[in-house]
Amino acid sequence: MLAALRDELLRIFKDEAVLVITIGGSLFYALFYPLPYLPQTADNLPIAVVDHDRTPLSRKLTRHIEATQAVTVVMTGSEVFEVKEKVRDGKLAGYVEIPRRLHAQVLRGEPVHVEVFGNAAYLVLFSEVAEAVSEAVLSLNAEIVGQRLLAIGHSSDFAERLPEPIGLDQHDLFNPDGGYANYIVPAVMVLILQQTFLIGICMMQVGRAPLPGGSAGLALLSGRAAAYLLLQIILLMVYLLMVYRVFHFPHLGTMGLAVLTLLPAFLAMIFLGFTLGAFFQTRETALQIMMLVSIPALFLAGFAWPAEVIPWPLDVLGWVIPSTAAIEAFLGVHHLGATLADIRYVWLTLWGLAGFYLLTALMVGRRRSTISDRALRAEVAE
């Protein structure tokens, strides 16, 4: 087993293609993938205000909108056609349309609506614009109600409390700044480790001699698996020590617990690679097909697309892929502060997958050995 571990490590580091994919690819994607999400949240989005009322109240609403952090009013006026063109061209994230007679209707106590148009082609932009305008309108509403109460003789304290009798303090648990990178990147890093190693292992399996039977085959397979397991653990530690610090990802768990949690997941990934690799005839085919598998694995994992709306056959298929349970287990212990007891069912599922794929890897290896023996005997007979 130790000899197999040493030989496999030597083969990996002598094979430039496999080394670039497993080690280089894992490090490159871990450092490159978070870069587009560095701002975490969208701030100072350019919007326009189309003011059909042009009264002190409408101008005050514009100032309230401008005061929010998410948006910046870069254009005001009363012509909506020019504004729509700029939204279509991507120069504006959206616009606010203030109706005519806003001031008059508010003074008479009549209901009036301010319309918000956000670029829904980008959901993050749309939600930020809508939330910012909603915050500004609520702030102005509270101010108007307070002024009316003061006008009819109520005290200033009462006027300040009545528009908001119940206060709300919002706390973003496990994601303090509400950033998208904090949500998406940790899950994707587990998927990166799976896909890069699946590709590398499948490429290494092409043209490899069959496993011997009995305990010798198990020892040989275990030694080879230990080589990849060692590399995956080292890369995971690099992720947690370097990537998390560089990009300031929040977490509650420890590195030791994260490694222990992903141990069965790594074994399942490795033995799955041994199983699939036996079916490829060329390294190029292994590379192409395993890269295509990355997209289904991403969506079946349940974080890029909600697991609750995935059809149950696909949901079951997702749990056959080690990354699905691995992501849930890793996020649970490292980001949400769970213990192994809290995620025991997912952890046991990963051990079950590791055992299952170990058996399939042995079966495929022995079957390949049987086929080779038959071919050899046929050549001798000829």
C-alpha cells in the first residue's frame, strides 16, 4: 500500500497534464472564481428619477432616494423615453417615475403610487434598486405622518413613534455583510476539488494495468487512493488558510473539523474517479466528458438552484454525486457552526457513497483483469 502511494504520487507529479488539472486547476479556480464577487453587494447603482410632479415633495423624495447606499441618482427630468433607452443600453440600473399631482394627492390624503422600474435581466440589480426606493418611500411616509400629527397638536415624541410603532432590527446570520460571494464561493470550492480530481484520476486510469485479485488489489487501490486523498486534504487546507483569509469569508467552524467532515467525501470522489476512469479509452475523452459533468453537478447540488424545486428523480440523482452531500456537510460545520452530530445523516451518506464506490472500483478493476486474461489466452490459442 505504501509503495502504491509513493508510485502514484510520482506518476502524478511526472504527468504534466494531470498535475496542471488537479493541482494547478484547483488553485487557479479557487483564487480566480471569487474575484468577480469581491464587491459582495451592489452599491451606488446609477438610476434616473422621472419627476412629473416637480414639487417640493417630489424633490424631497428624490433626495431620500439619493441618500440610500445602494443607488445614485445620476439623471433627473420629466421625459421617460430617453431614460428607457439608457436602461436598455445598460447605462442605468433602473428608474423611478413620480406621478403628476403627487403633492396634491398626499395633501388630500388620497392614495398615490410611485413606480419603480428595475433592470430585471439582472436580478441583483433589480432587487437592490427596488429595495432602495422602498426604503426611501417608507422614510418619507414616516416623515409625512409625523408632520401631520404635529399639526394636530400631538407631541414630537408621539409623532416620531407612531409612524413606526414596531421597530425592526435585521441581522444577517452567517453572512454579516449579505454578500453573494460568501454564499456561492465556499460551495463552489468543494465542487472544484471534486471535478478537477475526477478529471485527473480518469485521465490517469486510461491504459492502466488491471488490478490484481484478492487483498493485493485492495491494497494497491487503497494506496493509490491515499495519494489523491493526501493532495485533496492539502488543497483544502490551502483553501481554508489562504483563500478564506484573502477574501475574508466568514466561518464558525475549525479547519480540523472541516477536514474530518470532508474525509468520506474525498474518498467517494476518488473511488468514483477510479470507477469511471476504467470506461475511457483515451485521456482526451475523459477530459471532455468529465468537464461536461461539472454543470449538472453544479445544479444538482442544491445551492445554485433550490433543491426544493428540483424534480425528485433529479434530486435522487444529485445525491449519487458526492459533491451534493459534501457541500451540505461542509457548509454546515464550517459556516453554520454545526457539529458532526448535527450533520450525522449527511456524513453517514458520504461514508456510504465512499464504501459503494470502493466496491464498484474493485469490481471494475477485477473485471478489467478478467477481460485482459481472456484476451491473453485468446492470443496464445491463436
